[in-house]
Amino acid sequence: MDKFVIDQAEGLRRLLAREGSRVIAVAGGPGAPGRTTVVINLAAALTAQGKDVLVIDECLGPRSVNAQLGGVRGAGSTSGRFAGSLAGNVARSLADNFAAVMRGEMALDEAVGRHALGFGVLAAPREPRAPYTQAQMNAQLSKVLAGPADFVLIDAQLDAEGALSPLALHAHDVLIVMRVAAQAITDAYACIKRLHFAHAIGQFRVLANHVASTTDAQAALENLADVASRYLTVSLESAGSVAADPHMPRALQLARCIVDAFPSTAAARDFRHVAAELPHWPMRPALAASGDAQALPANAANPANSADSFVSSVTGVPSAPAPAHARWRADPPVQRTAHQHA
């Protein structure tokens, strides 16, 4: 085997075995569960607690971390080696920074921007613009994740099949963000189901966001955990809840996170509480440590109408039986209801 590949594989093994750092992929169902807002506020809260935090943003565009923060200081700065090739351009786009890191043309510290609150931000497009071998991918991803950060929070962009990126597969935990409403709960279950069958993930953390009642949130999480255990043999653990707060839209308008802009609010308090508990989560092996997981065989799938049964139980609205599905594909969503889970 080529010595370069052996050296890089050894580096990846060292990365996966290192202690003291934690990589968390934050995902959620379609719609707007508030995944990016959760990532930003947890980063701010962890940084305020003295942690070194790197945010990796896979979701480019108007809902990206960088867009919500209104720009990140230092992102796209270049070294002298790029000055001539850029022909006077003063900055490289965030996406191009990651591509340059993947090609080995830019050091990680050059590519990472720094938010005013102190955490780093690296934009990493979900799909690379150029093909890489698995050895090259692992080698460069290990550089990205082997930095000095105590926590790496990945704003994970799932693909069309509901799977994580090669980068997010280095996570030790997958945190699912959901709202406490009938369709949002269905979407969260479908997200969990897809991820489970795509990567054989057996444990997830779930954060209830934009919560009007902590009692309702706890009941919804318990019911979701019961259904996931019964139909998927998946363990769900609560990561807590974040209150619905009227100051959140204003914080977004100011391109700031609520933890920083309005620290005395209920949502800011909840984010700080989740951040304080996060370092005490049991440390699990990175998902990539077990290799590429295969989808479960079709006969291992549980009843196709499990999601419909679950939503009927929490909303009281019966739904039509779902058609049989092959392998891991998520159940189709049921009709939206106006009332929330009680």
C-alpha cells in the first residue's frame, strides 16, 4: 500500500482516538426547525464558558451561519502565496476556502473565519466541486477536525437520501433539532429513520426548539423516544429544550445570536443550560470509526406506517395507512394539523 495512504490512515486513527474534543453534527427535518440558530447560539454559549469552538457550515446560502451572522471576521483572508493568483482580489469566498483546504493549498487557520464572540466558522459545501479519493478525503478531513477546538459543531446538510456528508460522519453525536408540532415531530422522526438506515446510527440526541411549554416538549420527546425504540430499535436521549422567545426574530434582524444580543431572555438561558450540559454527555466513538455502514435489508424494516401511528397518537387525528416502502425510505408526512402536541 502507498506510504502516503498508510500515513494518512494512521493520522485519521489518531484523530478518532484523541480525547478532549467533541464533534457534533446538528441536523433536523425539512422546514425551519431552527437548526442553524441552535448551532450559532450553542457556539456562543460554549465560547462564553471558555471553550474553543469551531462551527462548520455545510448549508451555504441565505440560511447559512455566515449569512445569519452578517459576515465573519477574517474569513477568506489570504496569505502571500495566493496574492498573485488572485490578481488583486482581497478575499476568497468561504466555499473556496474549504476547497483550498481539501486540495492542501491553504492551511486551516487561514480558511477559518473568526466571529466577534470568539468562535471560528468554516464554510464547507455539502458537495465538493472536485472529485477526491477516499484517502484524500480522510486525510484532509482529519486536518479540519484535528485542530485545537474543544468542540466542533457541524451545521449538517443532509443529501437527497437523508444521509450525512463524509465530514459529518466524523461526529461523535448527532443532534436532531425539532419543534413541538405534529408535522415537525413527523419530520424529525423521518429524519431519524433515514439517518438510522443510511448509517446504522443507534443513538441520537434530540433538542426541542421554540417550545411554548416544557411539559409539552418533554411529553413529545418521551413519545418520540418510545416510537423510535419500538419501531427502529433506536435510542433517543433528550438534549433539553429552548423556549419560544419573541426576541429571537429581533436578534436575527440584528445578525446576532440571542445569547449575545439578549442574554437575559428565556431562550438565551436555555441555550446556556444546554451548552453547560453538553460537555458531560457520554463520549461515543465517531460514526466513521466503524467504517461505512450499509443500509439494513428490506426485511429488517419495521411497519411502514409507524410514523403515521405515532402522529395519530399525539394528534388524535387518524391517518390513512402508508404504502409499503423499500428499505430505509421515510414514511410520507401526514396532513398538517393546526394544534400542537399535548
